[in-house]
Amino acid sequence: MTDVHITSKPDNNMFRIELDFAPGVVSERDAELLAAKLTETIIVFCNILDMPLLSPDEIRYLRTITLLPSEKPLSETSTNEQLMVASISPTEMEWALESAWSDTFNCRLSSEMKAGETIFDLGGDLVSASLISAHMERQGYVLSVEDALGNPTWFSQLTLLTKRSLRDVDV
């Protein structure tokens, strides 16, 4: 068994991966070749899944648009708009979205979580958004990774999906 340390470093365009092996296991040249191949594989994989690789600046921006726990209201309750959306959205759509979130975060969603917790509040990231997107696609709904990141709460995603189903928003 060999320990391998993988480091992802921001690069001007995308990212760069460095691999460090225990001394004498792999030459530095081979480690660089393996790192380059791993980087290429990740880029190809993301392109096949139509999943964007976010630059460090984009990740920082996404973090700045979400509220810190101290900035949130003390009581996260459903707003009138959220209640209206829930009343007109198809039940199957709600179940599919709840299942996607529950499976992704391995938890049962409370009404407070649905009302105000974002993907990021629950410890999620781009991978979590991708899982939610893939889950919804398997259920027959269109929710891209970008949609999941741009609408990071359960209710905002339900609102988007409901509007699309009612043809209020271009898909």
C-alpha cells in the first residue's frame, strides 16, 4: 500500500493537480505525468456530464451570495410565496425534489430546512448540486447543475421547476 497525497491548486484557466508519493515509490517525472493525466480525466469527465469546473473566483462568489448563519433570521419559516408554490406544484415533483435532497444530504428535510437552508448551509458544494441535478433528471425533470447552484434552497428549486412546468419560464 502506498500513500498518495493529491493537491488541487488554482491555475489561471482551470486547476492543476500535484501528486506526491512516498520517497522512492514513483519518480517525480512519473508523478507529474500521472497528475497531468488525472487533471485531463477530470476535465473530460466534467465535460461529458456537462458539469462546469468552477474557478476559485466563482467558488468564492457563490460563497459570498449565501448568508452566514449569524445573518439568517432566527426563525426560518415558509413565506407566502413558498406556500403558494407548494400548493400549485405537482406532488410528484415535490417528492422527487425532496428525495433528491434527502439522498444527497442523507437526512430527512424539515420544513425549516426547506424554507431557508441552502445547499451550502448543509455542507454541500458543486458535487451536491450535481447529485441533485442527476437525481431530478432520472425522475424526468430538468434541473441543471447551474440551476441547482443558482437556486440553492429547496423552495427556490421547487419554484423554478413549478414555473417551468407551468411554462412561465423558458427552459
